[in-house]
Amino acid sequence: MKYVMNYTHIFKGMKKSIFILVAAVITTVFACNNSANHSHSHDNHSSHAHDFACPMHPEIDGHEGDKCSKCGMPLEKIKQVNETKFRMDIASEPAQIEAGKEVTIQLKPINLSNESALVPLDVVHEKKIHLIAVSEDLSEFYHLHPEYNANGNYEMKMTFPSGGNYILYADYQPSGATHQLEKKNIVVSGKPQPAQNFEASKLTSTDNGVALTLRSGSGSFKTNQMLHIDGILTKDGAEIDASTLDNYLGTKAHIVLINMNDKSYEHIHADVEGKVLHMHTDLSTPGIYRAWIQFMYKGKLHTTDFVIDVEQGDANDNDRHSHDGHDHNHQH
């Protein structure tokens, strides 16, 4: 009887142990599920943390109220973007362009999934297409805006002053898609101008009595780090408050940078900090860049041109994507 009682005691102890074990397993599973759910919830929150992006540089994202680190545009709510691919057909009438004679430049956006369909374009900085034309040696610069016509093309008339090779860059954004850039080389018949070679830095430019001087916040221009560039405006030796500039195509200034070697292209915009223009971008390729900055002052459009020597920078530079390295002391 004593043996049976001991067995019963052991059996009861085993039931208690099993109960404790099952309870522990249930508690562990519940905790894991709860942890997984919490982690999933956190991941979902993280995935929506950056739901704003630049309309011109969609790879630059952030939060509401942020601005693009490359061009300065306010970030916009990310739309459901389709993955359709596009091209911009660029032609001329007449087909053979002659120096000194007016020509009609024709542009037609094409949906590669349905080439017969019309492609609506969004208005970006007050225009549907920003067409930049430069001579191959980057001595000539034109910022143009073709207008839409009834046959679905965008057209504009222009006259090339001299013969030679030119490059066209078409900036545009199909509705519901990301920003696109089309680059096309064209040949203009006629006598070319002697090619210019830009080597020495030129950081001050004057147009119709208004001078613009560029200064780097770090004292130099380098790749692989955020470039913070101040633009100081003067007229007859007196500084012009940049906040008094008129808006030009939705911003205070438009800046185009083109690398002399590979002809890589950047289109950015300026804010006003204190009394100066402030621009920021990051460049991946070192070398000589031609830059053109356009702004409107007292109803007149000014186009200034620069030569910027961009050195190879350290990819691990802590100033990259940071504003801390920019000097806000604008006394000069």
C-alpha cells in the first residue's frame, strides 16, 4: 500500500510538472508571437517613415516638410508609381539644322508599352518640359520650354548661332511616373566657333551689372560629400538681398551643372539663407564642371556662368548628407 501511495504521489507530481511545462510553452509561444507582431508593426511603421520623395530625384526620400538634398525641391507625397518605361523622341523641322536659320524642335514623349498612346506630363517648376541645349564644348547654354500642340508633340523655335555639335537634355515627368531625362546629340551645319577650353576656376560671373559669386561652405568642391554652396549677389559693389529676387519658374534660382568630360547633368534649385542664395548637391564624378545659374531680378532674367573644379573626395567623409559642415556665418 505504501508503494501504491508513493506511485500515486509520483504520478500527481508528474501531472503537475506536465502542467507547468505546457504553461511555460504556451507562455513562450504567446510571447514570441507578441514579439513578432510587435516587430512586424515596427517594420510597418518604418516602411512608412519615408513616404515623401523628390519629384525630380525620386531616390531622395524623407518626411513631410523636407527638401531634396540634390535640387532643393520640397519633397512630395509618394504616389503609386507605375513601372512603365518612356523615351522622348526629339526631331527637327527641317531635319538638317543650319546655323543662323530658324528651326522647329519637336519633342514627343513615348510610352514604350503602348507607343501609340498619348503621354500626359506633369507640370514641374511651372513647365512640362525643361529643355537644356548646350554646345559640345559647353560654351553655349540655352534653357528652353517647348509648348504642347494638338498632335501630341511639344514644339519650340530656335536659331543656333554657329555650326557644330550640340547636346540636348530634356527634363520631364510623365503623370504617375518618375522623373525622366533624355539626352540627344545633334549636328548643326555651318561654320563652327573655335572650341573653348575651360580649365581655370571661375566662381564670379556678371550679367547686365549684377554679379554672383559662389563660395563653398567647406572651402572646396569635392565628390562624395554634400556640397553647400553660397551665392552672394552684388550690384555696383552693394550686396543684393537674395530674398528680394523675383521667383523664376517656381524658385529663386535654377542651376544646371554639366561635367566637361562625361557630360553628366544635374539640375538643382536654390533657397535663401540670410541674404544669400544657398544651393546644395552631391556629385559622384570629379573634374571640371560648367555651371549656369539663372535668376530674376527686378523683372529681368539673368544668366550667369561658372567653371567649378570638383576634386575627388572621401566617400567616408562625415559631412556627406549632413548640413553640419556648412558655415552659416555669411559675413564678408
